Amino acid sequence: MRFWRARDIRDGQGEALRKGHAMPMTRISHRSPLGRWLALAALPLLLAGCQRGAEAERSVDPYDGIAADETVRFLGTEPFWGGETAGSTLTYDTPENPEGTTITVERFAGNNGLSIAGDLEGAPFDMVVTPGECSDGMSDRSYPFVVTLRIGEETRFGCAWTERQPFASSEAP
């Protein structure tokens, strides 16, 4: 093994990459017998990564946990926000806008949840509703869905429920 001084290794503008440090340098070419052997030995490992095993099988069926005709109600804290969506409309409200802003959205059932997308006051509005126990952190309610909401560059987290899958508690939201 040869040791080269870092001053011997230069970048594209002639500057030393690491001045004054000795580092081991090994050169393996694909033309050398060792290089060919390493390439051939790595090939099965690379191909194995492309294969799908039984444990990697995933459902390709669209998520059916929320029916197309269901109204999804959602809420979040810090900051407070909420609303509901049914069909191709969504109303998003905040304490500053309690009446809410209604927008047109598209619903898409993915592998493990429902995506709802539109534009809110010129910013992309992307909400994903996935099954999972959720708490709003301020009450004893337990919601059946987790919400991840992205408005423009801001991401928010919250909970959701439907009439068919309501929250569990004695309190009303």
C-alpha cells in the first residue's frame, strides 16, 4: 500500500484537498483481476436488492377505510385549526377565520390512507389521513385517524374522524 501526502492530491482548481495529512491510497481498476472479481462478487448483492421477497409484498389495493361519500372532520392544535371535507370540497377554519375558507379538492385513496389536495389562498394544501390512534393532547378524546397537513412550506399534525368511525369520548369536539 502506498501513502500519498495530501498535498499530492489536488482538486479541480489545484487546491490541496487535505494539506499535510498522509492517507492510504489504494487504486483498484475494473481492468485489474481484483477489480473484476470485486465487480462480479458485488453483482449478486446488487441484484438481490432489486428482488421482492414475501415480506416485502404490499397491497396495491386503494385504501377503503374511508368511503368516498363520507365526510371527514379534522382538527389540530399549535396553532389551532380544523375543518371538514366531503366529496370535492373542503372547509378549513382557524380561530382567526371561524367561518372557514372553502376550497375545491381532489381525494385520492392511496395504499394506507386518503390524500386530499387543493390550493388554499394560493398555497398548496396537501392533507393525508391515515388510520391510527390519535390524541389532540388537550382532551380525553381518542380519534381513529392521524392527519398530516402541509400548507405551502408549513407542516401541521392533527387528528380526524368520520360518522362511521367517530372519536371515543364523552365530550363533543
